[in-house]
Amino acid sequence: MKIRIKEKIKAWVNAARLRTIPLSISGVFVGAALAKYEGYQDNVIFGLALFTTIGFQITSNFANDYGDGVKGTDNEDRIGPKRALQSGLLSKRELKNGILVSILINIFSVVAVVIFSFGAEQLWYVGLFGLLGFLSIWAAIKYTMGQSAYGYKGLGDIFVFLFFGLLSVLGTMFLFTKYITLLAVLPSIAIGLLSVGVLNLNNLRDCMSDKKAGKNTLIVKMGFNNGKKYHYTLLIVAFICILIFSYIAKNDSLYSVHLLSFVPIFLHLRKVQRTLKPILLDPELKKLALCTFLLAVLLYLNYNFFS
């Protein structure tokens, strides 16, 4: 019995894909850094924003596992770790129940962070962020689930850019400051593009199996070689955005230290340029995700401890 429980716990941890968490919370760190740059800091808001974002990511991972498993996209042709439904560790019913529970937790966390940030009397902000929370939950679920799953129509890149970049960074900043600035748009674009880069790597790696399964990602539509050129563009534009932001926002702190995170990113680009077989891109996923997280953490530490 104990062995069975341990197996189920391991299965749920596998389905949650905790390795995706650093990338998902990168926007929160950057948003908090931008708020501190403007003179605002609140550890409770920061903690609640992190908890909410992690909840969204886990919901998305559960839904992605379920959606790809049901559609048959997760099969023997797929490169990368086995999914919970694909390997039989969790049943369809169990995974669907897990999605429902995670949605309820997400709703609770959204209400908590909104009420704490704005108070019940600021109904406009409460309503706005409540709507954004609902859209985030919807986006997490509809990536691969349902007949109209946008991840199967080449729209995943757009949604990742919007939710991992603009909404995550600017939304977090707004929770602290109650306003956003034009300067803040630059790092939000950078985080969004780097996040799209991670998704693009995943799609480059899985281009053959996705094509067989009818999952029409941008890579399936544009081809492997063009997908690599698209990847270069994403990361180079992200670097330019951070470079411009760093120049404008410079102060007495170590304002450029976060640019060091792009050293391994450019080494990564060289690796992608030389890679001819999709399966060899699998290790690069983790590298790019961690580099994005490193950029976010260095920005956060810079404005919270070195300014």
C-alpha cells in the first residue's frame, strides 16, 4: 500500500513537471525588480504572485499531459521524458480530477493576491485582475485540451509571449505600483521572447512527432531550418531589449550584471546553429530556461540588494 502511494506521489510530481517552474516565475522576479526600481516593495505580494504563477504552470502541465495524451501526440516517436498519461502512471480520470483541483487552487490564489494588493474597495482593479486570472487559467487549459486547442494551430508562441512575458512582468509590477511604465515594456518583451524561445526549442525537438500527430506548431509549418532562424531572432531581439533597458535604467548599482546571463545564451545559439538532428536539441531546453531564470534573478537581486 505504501509503495502504491509513493508511486502515485511520484506520478503527480512527474505530471507537475517542476523543472518548468523556474521559467514560469521569471516574469514575477522581473516584475518585482521593476517595482523596486520604482520604489515599491512588498514581500507578501511577491510571495502570493509566485504562488499564483506556479499554480498556473502546474495546471498548464497537467492539461498539456492530458491533452497530448488523449490526442496521441505523446507516443513512442516523442523525444524527451515520458508523460504521466502516456506511460500509464495516471489515468485520464485521475489527471482530469487533478486539473480541476489545481484550477480551484488557482482561483483561491488569484483572489488572495488581488484582494491583498488592491483591497475589496478597488473593484475596478479586482475585476480586471480577476478577468486576467480567468484568462490565464483558460490559456493554461486550452493549450492542448479540446478540439480548438490553440497549441495545435501554431498559436502557442503568441500565448506564451503574452502570458509569460507581458502579463507576467507588467502584471506583477502593477500589483506593487498600480501603474506601469514604457521602460518596463522592454524587459517584459525580453522575458516573453526568451520564453517563446524555450517553447520553440521544444517544438524544434518534436517537429517530426508533432507533424505525424497533426500538431501544427509554427515549426511544423515553417520547417526545421527556418525554425532555427526564427529561434536566433527571438533571442537576439530579447538581448537588444535588455541592452536598451540597461542603458536607460542605469544607476549607481551594478546595472549591467544581468547581461552576463546572455553569455551562455549566445553559446546556446551557436549550439543550435550547428545542430542538424532534432533529438540533439533536448539538453538545450533546460539550458535556455535556466538562463532566462538567471537573467530574472540577477535583475531582482540588482534592484533589491545592490541599488
